Amino acid sequence: MELKVAVVIPAYNVELYIEQAIQSALKQTEVTEVIVVDDGSTDHTFKTIQSIVDERVKLFQHENGVNKGRGASRNLGIIKATAPCIAFLDADDFYLENRFTKDAEILQDRSIDGCYNAVGFHFYRAPKEEEKQHYKISTLSHPVPPEDLFENIVTSKLGYLHLNGLTFKKEVFDQVGLMNVDLRVTQDTDIIFKIAMKCALKASSIENPVALRGVHETNVFYQNDLYKEYTPLMYDSLFSWAIKNDISLQMKDQLMNSLWVYRFKQSDSLLKHTAYWLRFFLKFPSLSLYNFPIKYFPLVRKRKELFSFLYK
């Protein structure tokens, strides 16, 4: 069966990059529609997209042309899509040749809900030395069974996935819901984790990139304070969703451990750690029915460090 894909591109003040992103999607024979959502741009982004609109390129805005963020913009694109499969592309990124060639074979399997590919980086300026080491490729080191994918991406054991390299059957969003519009950042990680918990994803091209992320001075991933603010909210979103969707206790435990590692890296005092986890279990009381409050309570987790004299 021929693969038909709708590519959803949220666009906000990306007049320098948007045409390249759209054209890279149009070059893919599997792409039947490119849905661009202008998110209240104040530069020439909207006019640039208008000049490209044709039978395959569709342009939308939020009501009254307001800015709602990437989550809401991607959601609008998903809703407007008519193709049976969905892929995403950030407006300052672009696809490489044969982006969907291998996906087309995999998605013929009715038991598979989506697939994941490697994503690389493209510098629009001279890279710094530390960036050369850090920004290489987002991928997994090797394929894993769909039922083991969540454990391996929530712990980063085998690497990372990026939204640009994922292709989903549209009904996936009927199962997991749309993106969390309250998350200014991390809404992509939020939806990837949810899909990995609920659906069956298979490795496609994980050795070589099928898309490149643009690196420039205005990338949102440089805004560490923003991620520090929204990452805890992402975990709240994930736990709330996992409880409502009867996600397995094992996956909740894996998610809890990921949250513990994140909180530990914040280097807060023991008092702050304890206060956080008390608030957390008050917020999600159903998790207290299991051994989570004991397993993840700071005094229990750090007992060897606190009472090291007893373990000598």
C-alpha cells in the first residue's frame, strides 16, 4: 500500500528558513500535503508561505492570527490533515532525500503505529567546539522491540528521539490525545513518551539521518531557564495522563525513576527534595497505593549517603 503523509510545520518568525523546510517536504514522493501553521508571526513568514501555497501546501493560522505556541500549532495541523499518516518538521529544519522510503515498508504492518529515524544537525553559522561534540545525531544505538522502547528512551539508555524523525499513523492521536498546549517547550518529549507508552513504534533508518535540525543563535533549546521551568510540568502532564490511561505499573516506575534522576541533577537540598516529593504524592495520591512513596522518598534513596557510617 502506498504511503501517504501529511507533514505538519509550525512557523513563527522563520522567514529565513521556512521555504527550505517546505521545499524539502515537497521533494518527498510520499508527502501528499504540507500543512503550515503560521503562529502569529511578526516578520515576513506569512507572506513567504503564501507565495508557496499550492494544491499540496496548505496554510493555516489560529483565530485572529494570534500566537499560541508550537503545541497548539501542531495540534491544528494534525486536525487539518487528511492523509492517513502524520510527520512533523520544525520550520528551521529540513528533510533529506528519501525521508520516508523505509517508513513506507514498515507502516504497511497493521500492528505498527509508527516508526522512528535518526536526525542530524545543520549549522547555519560556524559551530563552537563543544557544539561539534554535542550536536551530532539524535538516534538510538540499535533497534528495540516496541514494548521496550519507552524504557530505553525515558532513561536515554540507547539515545534520543527527535520529532522530525518520527512518522505516525494518524489514529495514534485518537489513542493518546493531542499535544499539551500548556507546555511552551518539552511538548514534543511529552507526546513522544506518551506514544511510546501506548503504541507500537518500530525502528526505521537509525544509522543515517533522514532530517537535519538547524542550529542558529535563536534556537529555543539554548533557553535553559525555560526548560527548567517546563520540564517539571511535563512530568506532571505525563503522570496525569499515565494514571488516566491505565499505563502499566512498570512504565510508571520507569517514569518515576526518570523524574528522580532529573530532580537529583538540580542539586537541591535534602529539605527541598523532600518537600517536592511530598507535594508530588499529594498531587497524585493514586501513586501512593504502591510502594512509590517509600522507594522514591529522599531519605530512603539517600540513606547510604546520609548514614554512610552504618554501611562501612
